[in-house]
Amino acid sequence: MAARRGHGHAVAGVNLPVYLNGQLVAREEACLPITDRGLLFGDSVYEVIPVFRGAAFRLRQHLDRLQRSLDAIRLANPLSREAWLKAIASLYEPTAGADLAIYVQVTRGAYPTRAHRMPQATSPNVIAFASPIPARDPDSANPGLRAITLNDIRWHRCDIKSTNLLPNVLAQAEAQQRQAEDVIFVRDGRALEGSASNLFIVLDELLLTPPKCDEILPGITRELVLDLARDAGIAHAEAGIDEAELARAEEIWLTSSTREIVPVVQLNGEPVGQGKPGPHWQRMDQLYQAAKERNRLAAFSGNRHEN
Ligand code: PMP
């Protein structure tokens, strides 16, 4: 697949095209009809797959979760696994070595009439594009971020990675207004997850994260952090976290594929622990960086896509 025209976002001198239903096109030329159900109803699901120094990370897990989201919204996967791998590779392989986020979205498609009822014969639309992930500066310490808790006004299927993100957008606006960088959603007194991340806390030396359920996204990074904790013999549990526990946590982290493991150093204006990234975060971040490096070495020794 060759991009038809070369302008738009560029990484290391390489223009980043858009994948649109099997074609690579320049960003400016990538269009969908205004009747697309993703636009009209949010009738679509998505994934974000990180690529670190030219190697896709946890790609199989992301494609499995995409399948799960598609099943949950009763939409047949328009692409085979092989076609997904090819489409995604076409977006990052030419950039050789960059850190990228590959966004993919499947909508139920565009139909002549606007009607909530699902069409009998579907023609989904598939879009995907790469964006640079800001490089980590290895020489400067992670400053952490400030978070606020907010009442979770989202729906009851937060386990589906759907593009209905208005509550998340509004939560971010509220955080910004209150001089914070992120939000932790709370429902019925239980802290659940961030506005685009999963939640971990360290409480009495125990690493805790809420269990998987329909109130949180089953994060790929969350799963990896749990695996790394198990392998390293770090005491951990999947258990509900109430607001009081969140408030007295020694450490709070937010995890996501593109932001990795981010320490929260201030919650609702109060310092978390010592008010700086804690020792447990430091250790887990090192384990995580080592996992990324193992993945990269495996990818370039021929095991690409299946790690
Ligand atoms: N929860 C929500 C609501 C998210 O949007 C994200 C980011 N996709 C996550 C958790 C973290 O998921 P992952 O580690 O798979 O990026």
C-alpha cells in the first residue's frame, strides 16, 4: 500500500498517512460520509496500540480487545487478523524506530436513512492512523501529575472501548479548570479508573487495582502491570478501592498504553504520600521499561506481532 500523496503529519521525515477501508491516503483526503453511524450515534469502537522504537507492544492483546468490543456491539469484525496486522504495520513500519500511537476505529458504517435501528446488512468503515508519542526524557525525573476525583457519569458498559467519550471529555475540562491534569472516576464511593487510564494504588505496602467488571476498561497496561507484579513477587490484589483508601494511599498510579505508568502526586489538592513519585512506582516503571525492551528485541528477532 502506498500513500497517494505525501503531506500531513510527519515523523522522522516520513509522512503519516491514514488507513481508510484498505487504502493509505493523505490525512486531508481521508473522508467519511456525514451519515456515518460513528458520527451520528457514536456507533463505533476503537483501539490505541503503542509502538515503541519501531516495535508494536501487546498488539495481540489490543486486537483481542477490539474483537471483544465488536462482539459487544454486535458488529462483525470487517478484517481478518492478518489484514489487521498488515494495516497496522503499514502505518508504523515506514517510520523505522519511532514511538507512535496507532489509533484504529471501526464504525457500523453509513446508510441512507438516519435510524437508530441497526441495518441488516452492514458495511463498516475502518480508519486507522499513527500519531507520535512524545519522547520520554531519560535525564529528567518524572514530575507526576495532579488528579481530582469526579463522580462517574458514564454508562454501565465502560468495559466496551466505544467512542462515546463525552463524559471523559467533560471530566478533562473539569480537571483543567481545577488546575489538575487528570481525573479519577468514583461511583458509589468506589474509585474506578482514570478518564483514559486504569487505577492502581499502594496501600499499606500492598498494590491494589479494581477488579475487571463492566465499570472499567480491561486495560492492556493494567494486565501487564499485574503480570509484572506477580513475576517480581510484589504483593498485589485486585480489589475494590473506596474513596477513603484512595485518600490515604501511599502511591497512586494511572496506567495506559501510551502514557505507560504515571504517578499521581497530588489528589484533590492534597499531596499523595511524599508528594512525589514513590519507590513502588520507580520499581514498577523499571520493570515496565524492561518489558518494552524485551518486546522490541523479540520483534526484531522475528517474533513480531505475537508478543
Ligand atoms: N480506561 C480507560 C477509560 C481508557 O480510555 C484507557 C485507555 N485506553 C484505559 C483505561 C487504559 O487502557 P490501556 O492500558 O489498554 O491503554
